[in-house]
Amino acid sequence: MKMLDELFYGNISAADMKKSKKYKKACEKELEIYHKLKPMLNKEQDKLLEELLEANSISGGICEKEMFIYAFKVGLRIGIESNKLNN
């Protein structure tokens, strides 16, 4: 039950992935490109870029949540099947 205790007490978080060096490096690259591109845009283009980034953020969050749920279900199924093998 240790894993369930850790989950209950909030010691396990998918947000921990965002602390990885790979993730931070990718975010830094995105910001670098954003800051290079932004001054090149007129007002209309800038507005469209901001709308695109917002839509991408929303869709990315939805995707991340759905992937988490899917992976959790797969993990449960693996646990159930492995338990059946032991009985």
C-alpha cells in the first residue's frame, strides 16, 4: 500500500516531470524563439500568434490529462493481470 499512501498524501505528482532538464531545456528554446519572432510581427500577426499559443496550451493540457488517465488505466490493468497470474 505504500504507493497508494504516497499518492494520497500528494507525494506523487505528474507535475514532477516538468522539473526534468529535458523539459526545462525545451521551454527555454521555445522562449528563445518566441522572443526572436515577436518583434518581427505586426499587430495582427502578433494577435494571431498569441491566440495560437493559447489554443496550443489548452489543447496540450487536455492531451496531457488524457494521456495521464490512459497510462493510469493501463497500469491498473497490468496490476490486475499480474495479480491473476499470482493466484
